[in-house]
Amino acid sequence: MAKKKAAKQNAPKKKEEASSQLPEDILAKLQATKKELLKEEQQRQDEIEAQRVFERQQREKNLSFEELLERHGDKGNKY
């Protein structure tokens, strides 16, 4: 068990050493690329969510009176 813990503790150190061996300009480019990719992924997720909201609104807009009555029943405000 002690060997497994020691191996787990050594793994992050090796990763840090490997990244420190890269030239700084390449490391900076990789980090910039990573930030761009994360930003693009976030933008894609936002677009997908906006599309879902739009489609849900369109479905609700196209409901018939009967479907609305079934969904909401007699809960509406009475004037």
C-alpha cells in the first residue's frame, strides 16, 4: 500500500517536470490555444442552450387551446 501512495505522489511531480522542460514560447502557445478551445467550447454550449430555449418557446407558442388547458388546467387568473 505504501508503494501505491508513493507512486501517486510522484506522478504529479513528473508531470510538472515535463512541462517545465518545454521552452517557454511553446508553453505560452499551448496555454493560449487551450484558453481559445475552452472559450469556443463555452460558446458552443451557450449556443446549444439558446437553441433549446428558442425551440421550447416555439413549441409552447404552437400549443392549441386544448393542450394549454390540459397542461395548466383551471389554474389561470380569473377576471
